[in-house]
Amino acid sequence: MVTFSRRTTATGALAGAAALALVITGCASGGGEQTGADGDITLTVATFNDFGYTDELLAQYEAENPGVTIVHNRAATSNDARDNFFTKLGAGSGLADIEAVEVDWFAEMMQYSDLLADLSDPEIADRWVDWKTEAATDADGRLVAYGTDIGPEAVCYRADLFAEAGLPTDRAEVAALLEGDWDRYFEVGDQFVEATGGAWFDSAGATYQGMINQVEFAYEEEEGTVIATENPEVKAIYEQVLEASETQSAHLAQWSDDFFAGMANGDFATMLCPGWMLGVIEGNAPEVTDWDIADVFPGGGGNWGGSYLTVPAQGANVEEATKLAAWLTAPEQQLQAFDSAGTFPSQTAAYSEDALLTATNEYFNDAPVGEILVNRSEAIGVAPFKSVKYFPINDALQKSLTRVDVDGTHTIESSWEQFVAEVEALG
């Protein structure tokens, strides 16, 4: 049961410290678990939130590989994993044999790709969607990470609240109702608010994330020039979601206790739903029977989240760790992870498997989640460019949204001005 998201907000303050640690300490040898005197090997796997790597899945690998024992260390959030990863990567020791990395700080990691093992293998070179592999290939042509999941987005909704507003509740009819751009999504939100007085969406921050993920170059140009504060698309999205939030938002801080409780309490009617969000909702509203998911997304499609597995070169069992990482990211195992946690595979071979195409979710009223998410993955238009400054800039923008939507301490314009100052301070 999932209770945390694969994509969490964070302070962004760790980036500078992590980079400094890497510059100062360089790379030492060691790390990971050693081979025992009897030849047995213990491999450590460090993930965060819920990758769908159940005890049963890991036991399957141990049974197929006698002498291997797997220890799974799971951080509560991506933020915690990020802090640990960069600190120990810079120290040259202490990392697990396999370390999970989240997409929003992946570009930071790629600066130090020489400290990671080369995972290139012609036998599995075509396993992933192209953009997943391209992002993990460094300037020397080394593949330094294996893709786990991606986050194709749909819309989750409360059928009981839709009925209260006189809106359709059948998921196909809801998809037809919301088909179109973000103007259409907020237009239906106005209808819902007028009919019920309730909130249409959970938070400005979550909604903004779905919108900005459809912009290829939001914060930086490809050569690294920061354009976040001057990009008219960013400012327009920021203003649109905050103007809508005045009447349509539940004003809940993402990943707060109130945010999680709102899923059970009916505090909002819709929320943007990458595959991993299904587990978040079920885990926090287990008794609610009215959540459903529609095969639609404003603006056509988008991806939110997704991670990788890396093998630090400092480890004592790099070869065996690479073998395990390849197994965990094989289509067969990713389908098991999807069944467990809703983590949608980035492995193209999985998309034609009956286990995915026919997958349903009992909690979401037997919704055909496999078919829906395959359709949503095919609708993804662009992969947002995320360089080393993406994480701190996006974090500053999220804080700007929170000051208006949740805290109520700033106007839309004054909070934007503070965002501009924070971005300028990044250098």
C-alpha cells in the first residue's frame, strides 16, 4: 500500500552542498556490502517511496540466484534519497550497491556520471522508451542508469462529488467532458464550484506541475541559459492556475497531512493522476469507494515523475549489482512492480503484454488502468528539458504557488517577484 508519492517537493537547498561535497572530497574506493568468506554476496538496494519492489519480488531473485541476499533500504521521500546520494557519492563510500535516482534531480547526478558504473549492454539496449535511455547516456556514450518507471498522467475524480454537481460519473463520459485544453478543465471546474461550492482540484502546486510538464523548455534553454523568470509560458501557467485556485482549489499543501486526508474526506473532486498516484490515493483513502480514473488529460498528455536505478562505481559488487539492476528493470519485473504500486513501466516490451493491457484496479471501480495508462503514455508530447538547475528553480516556483494558494500571505504578483529574486540568487 502506497502512502507517499514518487515525486515530492523539496527545499532545493541540498544541491549546492552536494555539489560542493563532490568537488572537495573527490572519489574514494569502497562502498556496498562485501562478499562473505563463503562466497555468498549481500547486495543493498536503496529506493524511496514505493518502487513496487516487494519482499516477494526480491525473494524471487534470491531463489533464482543462490548465494545472493538482497537488503532493501527505502527512504520515505525522494528528498531524503537525494541528500543521502550526493553526500555519499562525494565521500566516495557508503552508497548502496544499487541506488535509485528521481528524474527531477537526475541531471544533477549526470554531472558525476564518471562515478557510476557503465551499464551499457547491447542485449538490452532497446528495452526502454528512447527518451529514457537518451537522458541516461553521458557525453562519452556510457549508459549509467536503467530506467524504472515513467508517469503518464490521467485525471482521477470522485464520482460521488461529480453526481452531486450534476456532472457525468461514467469514466468514458468524464473523459469526453474534460477533453480539450486547460481552459476546458478550469471551465468545468467553474461549473462544479457553482453547483456545489466545493473545491475542484487539490492544490495549485500539483496542477501547475501537470501544466509545466507539457513545456519542453520551461526554465532553461538547451545550452543552460536560465529563462524561467522571462519565459512567458511559465508566467502564463503560473497566473492561470493561481487565478483558478481562488475559487477551485482546496488550498492544500502537497504531501501535507491535510493533503492526504483530503483524499478521504472529499475535500476536492479531481486531481492529476500519473500511474503512481493511484497507490497514493488508495493508501490514504482505503475506505472510499467513489474514486475513479478517466482516460483524459488537459492539453493531450504529460509525464510526471519516473526514476532510474544506478550502480555506484564505489561498490564492492558492481558486476552482481548490475545484473540485479538489469533484472529489476526487465519488463517482467516491471509488470510486477506496476501490479504492486502502479509504477508504469518505461520498458516498451511491456506495453503489448496482456498483463498490462488487461490490468484493472478494483479500488478504482475496476477501471482498466493498464489500457488507460498505455493510452496516456502514447499521448505524451514532449519530455521537459531538466538540467542541473531544474530542481531548485521548480522548488522556488512551487514555494511561490504555496505562498498564494495555501498560506495566503502574498498576491500573485508579489509572490512572483519573490520567485524572480530567488532564481536570480541561484546565479
